[in-house]
Amino acid sequence: MKKLWLNLILLLFSFSTYAHTHSPGNEETLNYQYQRIVRTTQDFINMLTPPQRMRLIQPYNSPFRTRGFCYTLASCRDFSGLLFFNLNTEQKVQLNKLLLSLLSTMGYRNIVSIMERQVVLNEMETMQRKYPFYLQLAGPSPYDIQTGSPAVWSPPLGRSNLEYSLIIFGSLDANQWAIRFEGHHISVNFTFVKKDGHVYISPWPLFMGSNPMVVPRRPDFADEHLPFWTMEEGYSVLWRQVILARDFVLALNDKQRAAANWRAKIRSNLMGGTEPKVNSEIQNQNPILFLAVKDLPAMAKYLLKEYLKEYFYIFDTAIANQFDLDRIVEQAKFSWWSNNLKSDFSSFYLRVVSGDYLIELNQFSAFSVVSPGYDSIHIHSAVRNIKEDWDTNVIGSHEHYHYHQH
């Protein structure tokens, strides 16, 4: 019997040793995924007509690669790149396969859901124009106006889930090239760098928004056919980010919450996260209002990490594994604000700064159709990295966070 147990233990040990020895490392999986991205991208390019390729592929140094975010529909009208609208079915299928090579299932679902929100929002805004006394329109806040927003806002006509574009900057066989996919409430940017036999993929900057965050009850207008609003009633997009962010702040004691209260006016388009270029001065606004995370209770750290996963884990696993979330949490400081922290549909803001990162989330009521009981259902969120946005020093940062850590 002892010999049998000994053989069993040795067998289990040999299995575990084999698994450890033969498990691919982060660098190997990243190289594999990079080759998959290149193949999938080239397959998409091969399906296009010459005019489509001209719209899709631009020089690496094109100003569109590093321009500001397309976070409002008005800023999306000067599209550069190839629109979903201009693709046939087979091309759309291949473009979705390309997105799946870059994103996790969660990330892909988030991006598609944000796109689908456009048809719901179009129905809501159309009804608001027809029935303004029933559905209220929230325009810019006073602080938005002070910082450059027009005093009067009307929803744009003709929102569509096909008004999203893809741009490839540079050549796929170059040492540096990039992909940008964007439209209303989405800007996903990937920069690919090859140097000295290593590959690095920077997924920054990232912008995601949602309106409505939760689809409210549709009005009972007998003569109105609202298929998308009806179908999406009660469904949410990016609400989990807000729930986790609020839970993180609620896990603090009163003294900690008071010390980290932003107490400053907040723009709808974030406090730095949507700027074309973010530096340390923008990143560290109001430094006295930040609280360090390293001294917080374990539950607060856990909740912050779960919140950050909603951004870092939207990418393919090989890309996400480049980043040490535990280290990012441990080095983080934060500030927050809300007019009613315990209410799901009140205004809320969370700002996290860690190393080179600026991570912002803003839940607000401006620029939206407001239904009774659903005041703040407009979301803007962004992840910026002052060294890695659109390829700045990605190799140096990669060596610090990836090669030296594994």
C-alpha cells in the first residue's frame, strides 16, 4: 500500500513538473498572439477592394493616429478610415474576427454593446424631440459650459451602429504599426512594436462610454413603434464598472472617504482622460485630494482590483498578461466624488492614478435623455498611460513591467 501511494505521489509530481516545464511563458504567448493578429489583419485586408484599402491604411505618422478621442458623435463626423457602413457581410465577419484577436470575450461584448446602444439612443432622442414635455433633455452642465461646451445642445440626428471605423497605420511587416477602432463612445488603440526579437503590444489609450448605462422603461406611446428600446429595456452597458467603483469607495471609512473627496468641478468629458496628450501635470491634478491605496483594508484593495479588471481584462489574455495589476493597485492613489454615493443613478466620479496610469470614470446626467428615476445614466471612462499612449516609450515600459517581472 505504501508503495502504491508513493507511486501515485511521484506520478502527480511528474505531471505537475511537466505542466510547469511545458507551459508557455508570457513572452511566448504574446508572440503567438501577435502572429495571429497579423494573420487576421492581413486576411481582412485581402478581402477589400483597392478603394477600401486606401481608406483603411494610412502612414504610421498620420495625425489621425494620435488625435483626440471620438467621445461625442459630433467629434466622430470627420471619420478617417474604413466604416462598418462600407463593408459587405463577409468583410464585417472578418473585421469581427480581427477584433476577437485583440479583445477578450468580455471586451468584445462591451464594444459590440456600446455600438448597439446607438440604435437605442436614436429611438430615445427621436421620442424626446416629439414629446419634449414627457422626456426631458439634459444639456451641458454649467461647468461644461465654463470649459468650452456650447450653452445649447440638441441631440444629433441619425445615430447608427454602423458609424464605427477601423484604421491601420503603417505596414504589418514594419517594426512599428498600429490599429485604431473608434466611433461614438469607443476608442480602442493598439500599437505593435518589434525590437531585438521581442514583441510588445500597447493597448493604450482606451476610451469607453455608454448612454444609456441602463435602458429605462420605454414610454407607452400607442402609435410609436420602438423595437430596439423595447428589446433592450433594463439591460446595462458598463454598469459593472460603476457598481465596483462605488463599492470600492463604500468599503472605506468616513475619514478615508473625506480625505479622498475630489471636491472639484468635473467635466462630462473627464478631467484629463480625453486630452490628446496626457502628462504628469494633468495626471496629478489636485494632489492633496488623493489617498494612497497601499494603506487601505484588504477588501478595498480587492474591490479596486476587480474594478481595474474591467479595463485591463477587456484585451486578449496574452496582451492583458503584460500588466501587473497587483503592483498597479499597490502603487495607486485615488480621489472620488458623488452627490449620493449609495444611489445607483446619481452622479459619481472616480479617479485612479498609479505610476504612469490615469484611470477615470464619470457617471453623469448631461447630454442625455433623462427618464424619471434614471437621472445619471451617461458614462465616460478612459485609461491613459503617459509613457505608452500611442507608442511613447513602449519598449522601455515593457521591459520594466514584463521582462523584469517574469
